[in-house]
Amino acid sequence: GAVVSQHPSWVICKSGTSVKIECRSLDFQATTMFWYRQFPKQSLMLMATSNEGSKATYEQGVEKDKFLINHASLTLSTLTVTSAHPEDSSFYICSARGSGQGGDNSPLHFGNGTRLTVT
Amino acid sequence: LAKTTQPISMDSYEGQEVNITCSHNNIATNDYITWYQQFPSQGPRFIIQGYKTKVTNEVASLFIPADRKSSTLSLPRVSLSDTAVYYCLVGGTGGFKTIFGAGTRLFVKA
């Protein structure tokens, strides 16, 4: 089946530093990827949608200069949290919808998430 | 985007059948209905997807009435390991974004 690998699974960083999270589709090409953030006991909140080769579309309230998204290839998208602060501590999850798998109605495949803790 | 409404939580016992209903009154003609399961500190996992009537796979069944304004996820004979949050999503086809509702927290007791 389709596998999405997310790395790292957890990271601790100091306030003011930047952290990069990678999301890879291992056995399919992902034309569209989504990035979510999830706080404890809450649902996933969509941050942005990225399409390979074009700029990401950010949801209202999400700072594009703080959460840099790059989707340079059909198998890799990255999310960089720049100048991280403690309030950025959260669980970040990526998902991908492949091309050629059931067409436009293909279900999403999710990574296992990245737990970011900013001290 | 079609908004979804699910019960916040449900309790069940091992071996019972669990039915979780999702309302999506403004579902669009081209929208599919997809259910995901999420365990703590993990990404959601695809369970089942359907467009109309009934869909069954090795883990669940999905019932969709003719008007498609709701859907019911049926989990047969649940076990403790089915304790999780279940999300119903509508639409999100192709490049369209996928918005998660609050989900249903299922707690299975021994």
C-alpha cells in the first residue's frame, strides 16, 4: 500500500532556531501534499496545501514566512518552522494524495507525525 | 467544503458492533465520504471510502443513504485496540484541501 514517511518523529529545539520536517511518499508520486498541526485532544488543523512545482497555499491565520513549505519533487515536501517559539510546540502531520491511485478520489495517506517541542 | 458533524465521544464494550454516524448536509455531487482512524501521537489511518449505498472491507462497513446527507461507519466486534478517534471527511478530491472535523472519540471497555 501507499506509504508516507515523515521525519523526524520528534524534535526538541531551542527558541529562535529553525526546524525542518520532511515528508516523503515512498512508493507513489504525490502531486498534492497537506500539512496539519494538532494540539493535544484536538482535531487536525490544516496549515497549508502544496502542489509539486508551485507555491503552497496557506490557510487563513498561518504565517507563510514562519512555516516555509517546499514541494520540489513528486516524492518530497518539507515544512520548516523558522525562528521557533514555545507556542509552536505541537504535533505536525503531513499527508499526500497520489496521482494515478483511484484518480481524484484517492484517499489521503498520512505520515506518522512529528512532535516538536520548543524550549 | 462540506461540513461534518459527528458525536464527540462514544463508549462500547469488547465484542460489540459500533456504529458512528456523520452528518454532512451540504455534500456536493462529486464528493466522496472517507473515514480515518487516529491513535494518540500517530497520523490518521485510512479505514474506508464510499460514494453511495454500502461499502465493506476487511475492517469496516460504510452505509450511505440515498440522499448522501449522512453516513455511518460500522465496526463489527470491536476490541480494546479499536479505542481511537474516528474522523469522517467529505470531499477533498483531487487537489482540493481536506478539512477535519472534531472526530468521534471511541472508548472500548473490557
